[in-house]
Amino acid sequence: MSEGNKTISRRGFLKASIAAAAFGAGSRGGTFNTLLPRAQAAQAKEDPGWESKYTVCDMCFNRCGMIARVKDGAVKKLDPNPNFLKSRGMVCARGNAGIAQLYDQDRLKHPLLRKGARGEGKWERISWEEALDYCAEKLQKIADQYTRCGVMFTPGSDTQTQFVRRFADVFGSYNVTTHESMCLLSKNRAYLDTFGEVPFPDVLHSKYVIVAGANPFEAIITPDTIDFMQARKQGCKIVVLDPRFTKTAALADEWHQIVPGTDMAFFLALSHVLINERLYDAEECCPELTYGFDRYREHVQQYTPKWAEKECGIPAQDIERIAREIAAQAPRAMVYPGRRSSDYENSTQNRRSMAIVNALLGNWDKPGGLLAAREVGVKSPRYDIPWYDDNPPDRVEAGKVPGLIDHEGSFQLMREAVLAGEPYPIKGWFSFKTNFMQTAANRQKTIRMLENLDFFVNIDIYMTDTAWYADLVLPGNTFLERKDPVSALQGSSACACAVLRDPVVPEMFEARSPFWICQQLAKRLGFGDSFDFSIDDYREKQLENLEGALMAMQEDGAYYNPSKVYGIYVDSPLKTESGVKEIYNRRYERADQDPMPVYKRPSQPGEEEFRLVLGRTAFFTHSNTNNELLTEFMQENTLHMHPEPAKELGLQDGDLVEVQSSSSKGRLKLELKDGIQKQTVYMATGFGSLSPRMSRVYEKGASITEVMEDYYDQITGNMAMHETLVKVRKVS
Ligand SMILES: Nc1nc2c(c(=O)[nH]1)N[C@H]1C(S)=C(S)[C@@H](COP(=O)(O)OP(=O)(O)OC[C@H]3O[C@@H](n4cnc5c(=O)[nH]c(N)nc54)[C@H](O)[C@@H]3O)O[C@H]1N2
Ligand SMILES: Nc1nc2c(c(=O)[nH]1)N[C@H]1C(S)=C(S)[C@@H](COP(=O)(O)OP(=O)(O)OC[C@H]3O[C@@H](n4cnc5c(=O)[nH]c(N)nc54)[C@H](O)[C@@H]3O)O[C@H]1N2
Ligand code: SF4
Ligand SMILES: [Mo]
């Protein structure tokens, strides 16, 4: 057992349960008492020879609290940590399958150097020494031949991402982009530009929630998913807009099968009713607290419910009724901001139309509404970033869209710039924990980009499709083997907490952490000083202001900061340009963008054409499909289609079909679904793998990124994954 990783004693458990229950009762009027300690789950295995160790799940970004049950040096079971407020005694199927990931024979076991052509699959096993020397040499060569910005970095989204970012900074490249530009940047932009920050939804205390373009009962987000379940039991009304009959739709009070891409019409009409029937929060919408209300009132006059009905397919009387119902519950009511908004070319404006409804409801910074970030108190240790004279002035995709989020960038625009060699060449790629071949639209384009590079190094735990095309593949360690820095977590009203991970078992094979890899490379590249610390040193700096936090994490699995939840902005201005909520946005106006959302009809599928949409299944996280336990639930993906158009095309359930977009095609089985909109088809992500070493999903079903075309949101450069139109035919 590693240093600092305390075995949890029976006493520790009881103490933790009591502390958490007291916190719940004290600070939140007892709501959590019903959710907290699950006695059975809390029972540590008491058999001799068993050890119980706190950890934090990493099978998706949620970081649910876990207790690993270890016997004879092997992880036998992963239980939920009942005292962890963010996940409150929940671990999902994916979390449980963390064991199958740890012990998977398909895992990368040692560094591999490409021998044949890219994608040919010829590899040579090399030692870590050789791998690190080779990698450092290649990176240095690109810096010398081009510039340091000639290496781009995709540092994943993980607690160790900060080390890869630090490495990129000190090496001298600002071309760093995470998967956020394929996920939520348009949503973030919309809320930043309305409220000055990205909110956390207080679903738990809400009475009325409209969910549009999200599926929290399958796309699990803790604590939102748990809050939705609890709020529903407490009588909160849930209204879902989705072209598919999802699990969330099934459990909601109302489901409206919206025409894809038309949500803005619904929300503008909702605003129309809220304003014209004077149902909005007049106090919150006064000029001292909100900028641009009068102009917005004029703006939405054109957007009547009758007009919206023709666009989005939701009856005008339902729109009017929903407006009246939600207003009656405000401010304990909201349009759920959602997470992934990588949908359409106008996603930022679409989410702005939702954010503005929230502004009209007056729910900002209030119970049951949208919450500002809370105080967690974990510090980000500072470091020096050297200046390199010959570096270009900005990121490679700077200025391509008006609302680029500078520290995230846009993967698609970066890919475009690499392919064009403009405004300067990028010839290297350093990637950790991202699988763009399966998660970025237009896989052929990603391959073409790779062919333009001199060097590509990929750190993963599997030989993914992306790794398959790399020059050097480095085996990462999994969360159960890793020692991580402290990570600050937030979410709804439930928590502002800090957690950490210590290894539950020693590293398997020759797997290593990105921290170790960056440290070794930094030494070779002459900036070893920037990584001259241990994870313990780093944690100490992070926790400088939080006395007792480390002990709390070791004894309870998490440290809570009982900081203020509501009314954070009561006496201070918002972080917007005007200091108040912005319905009308002057920065957009200056950037030649609509300062208020203007509806434009999305491109419509033509004759025998369908819109391709995606969405999560509860079984997998994105492309992490190659898992022995999880593939028991689902072995391949299928194309979902409504029976009516299928009949017109002469297609039957189970037929092998070809789904063709203007960029490429894929083959998979057809599955008829009554609940899907007639001009929409759907397929799950993470199948049709090109890499034979993803043995369970290799050539099973089809890869959606092969079919998806290369659209992006016009404000942020965030991917737009629902713009692709496809044709479907039977394969004979
Ligand atoms: N087709 C399609 N594309 C999508 C989406 C979709 O639903 N469908 N969703 C979009 C969204 S919302 C997002 S957030 C992005 C996500 O985009 P990505 O981050 O690229 O998605 P993942 O498939 O989760 O890829 C994570 C990679 O990390 C590896 N990995 C997992 N754990 C570890 C570890 O501990 N160490 C190391 N070194 N590697 C690890 C996995 O093997 C996998 O290759 O995708 C976006 N793109
Ligand atoms: N099990 C599981 N849970 C996850 C993840 C995972 O991979 N697996 N990923 C995590 C991540 S990174 C993210 S970002 C979140 C994503 O969480 P969500 O955004 O909730 O997940 P999606 O499944 O992408 O849901 C989008 C829904 O929008 C619908 N939709 C498509 N077009 C339209 C439209 O025009 N209008 C409306 N109203 N709806 C539309 C789709 O049918 C789909 O049901 O999930 C997180 N949780
Ligand atoms: S939601 Fe599931 S996979 Fe994600 S962190 Fe929690 S238990 Fe793990
Ligand atoms: Mo995401």
C-alpha cells in the first residue's frame, strides 16, 4: 500500500457517516437525510484479509466516490462511497466495470514504436528509456525546425491534465485543446455571455424543469442525475424536448418530440408568452439588474407560439401552457442548461435563447435555480512560463470564430489549420486520454491531418483507433493504479468538495502516469526544474489554505467546504461586461453577431434523407466500449429508424444497411424504433473500430465519426454533431 493511502477502519466509516449526515441535516434542512447513509453499502467487508480503500471513479468525468475492496493484492469489487455527496451512494455500471478495465488483457502493456506505415499495425516493443529519448528528440526537432507552437497538445480531461498543460506551457506551445470543444463550449459561452459564469443547476430544489437536448437518465451526470430522480419524487415537473423517446422522456411528466434543430423557436416563443403575459420576474428584469430587456421585448414580438408550432412541431397551446406553468413555480424553476451542446452551427445562440428564459424567470443564484460557482478553496500551484522569441503571436486557430474560448480552442479549426499549414506549420501532436478518431466528426479528415504530421505520440490505456495511427504509443496507468493531485469538484447545491486518488493497487505491466511521463520528458528537454516535485509536494501547495482537508480526504474520501450556496452575487456585480445579466449582448454586436438570438430554420432533410443524431447509452462513456463487462449489455451499434420511413424504403428490422453522408459511409444493422422522429436516425458511439486490438468492438457495427460531417458552431468553433444529413439503403 502506498504512503498516504490509509486503510479505512470501521471507526473511520462510522465517523464519516455521522459527519456527512450532520452536514446534510444542518445545512440543507434534511433533504439529504433520505439520500445518505445506505447502511449496507457502508458496511466495510470485515473478513480478515480484506482491505477497503477510498478512491474516485474515472470511468467518466464525474468522479463519483468509491470504495475499492481489495483482497490478496487484487481489486475484487468497487462499491459506492455513501458519504460522498456528489454521487451519494451511487456507482453506475461503467464505474463497476473499472475492474474489467484494470485487468483487461487488451490494455497497452509497454511502449510501442511504429514500424510500418501509419495505421498498418506494425509495432516494435521498446523500453521506456528508448521511448522517452525518442519522444524528446522528436519534439525538440520540431521546435528547432518550425516553432515550439508547431507541437499541438490534447491533454484530455483528467486530474493529470494540468501536468500535460504545464508541460505544453513550459515547452512553449499554446496550441492546447481538450475535448471540451467537442462537448460544451457553446453552452459555456452562452451562459458566460448572459450571467458572467457557467452555472450549476439546483435541480434538487426545483419545482419545474424543462430539459431540451439532454438525457440525464442515460447520460449520467452526478449530481444532476441523482437530483433529477430525487426532485421527481418530490413533485418537480419535468418537461422533455427530444426527437427521441429517451429514458428521460419515459420518466418525465411530459415529452415533446421536437423537430431537431428548432429548439430556439420554442424558447423564443416561451419568452414571448412570459413577456406579453407579464409572467417574467419584473424585479430581476429591471435595468439595474438586467441589460437589454426592452429591446428583447420588441425582438420576441415576431416569435409567437403559433409561429413556433410550425417550426418545432410543438402545439402553440402547449407552449403557452408551459410558459404559464413554469412562471408559476419561478424562481424555483429552470431550463436545464445541459452539458453537451455540440449540436448545431448555431448552438451558442440556441443555448442563449435558453439562458435568457432563465434570466426572465429570475432564478439566478437562488434555490431551485441556477447557481454560481462555490468556494472549494483548492489552489492551482503557479509556475513560470518561459518566453520564446520565435513563437507566433497566437494560437493557430485564433480569430477564426469570434467567441473562441482561448484556453480550450477548437479541435476542428485546429485540424483545419494543420491541414492548410496556415498561419504556421504544426508538425507534432502530443495526446493524452482522447480518442479523436472516434469522437471528432469526419474521421478521414483526422487521418489526413495525421498524415501531415512528422510526429504523433499518444498516451492511452488501450490501442484505440487514435493510438493505432500514432508513431509512438505510451501505456497510461488506470485510475486504480494512479496517484493524483487533489481535484476540486462542484455540482448543484450538493457539494463543493475536494477529492484525491491514491493507488489502490500497484501499476500493472509497464503502465505509467502522464505526470511521470511529463517529468521524464521535461528532464530530457532541459526544463526538468518545472517538474521537480512529487505529487505529495503538489498536493501540499494545492491545500495551502485548507487546513484539515488532506486528513478529511483520507478519512472520509472527500473534504467538503460548507461555503455559501445561494446569494453569492447579492452584493457584487456579475462578471459580464455590464456587471448585470445580459439579454442583449454588445460584444456580439461588435463582433457582427446577433446580440439577441435570431431564429434561422435549420437545413431540412430532403426526399429520402434523414438527420443523423447521436446520444449516450448508459453502458459506455463515449468510445470506451472495449470492456469485457460492459459489452455484455451491448455488442454492436445499430441504426435507429422509425418504422414508417423504413417501410417506404423497403427496410426491415435487422437488415444490414448502409448509411451514407456526403463525406463517407458505414454499414450496420437497422433497428426500428417507434419513439424516434420520422426524419431522424440515431446510432451509438464507439463501434466499428479500426484497431484490431480493441478486440470486442473491432469491425462491430459502424463508427459514427466516419459518417459525421465537419460542421461547427459559428461563435465558438465547438463541434456541431447533428447537422449531418444521410441516406440509408439496404445492403444486399
Ligand atoms: N461520435 C461521437 N463523438 C463525440 C461524442 C459522442 O457522443 N459521439 N461526444 C462528445 C463529447 S460530449 C465529448 S466530452 C467528447 C469526448 O471525447 P474523448 O475524450 O476523445 O472521448 P473518450 O472516448 O472518452 O476518449 C477517452 C480516451 O481515454 C482513454 N482512457 C480512459 N481512461 C484512461 C486513463 O486512465 N489513462 C489514459 N492514459 N487513457 C485513458 C480511453 O481509452 C479513450 O481512448 O466526445 C465528443 N464527441
Ligand atoms: N452513460 C454515459 N453518461 C455520460 C457520458 C457517456 O458517454 N455515457 N458522457 C458524459 C458527457 S462528457 C456529457 S457531455 C454528458 C452529455 O449529456 P447529454 O447532453 O444529456 O447527453 P446526450 O445523450 O448527448 O443527449 C442529447 C440528447 O439530445 C437529443 N437531441 C438531438 N437533437 C436534438 C434537438 O435538436 N433538440 C433537442 N431538444 N434534443 C435533441 C438527443 O436525441 C439526445 O437524447 O453525458 C455525460 N454522461
Ligand atoms: S457516473 Fe459512473 S462512470 Fe461516471 S464517475 Fe460515476 S460511477 Fe464512474
Ligand atoms: Mo462531454
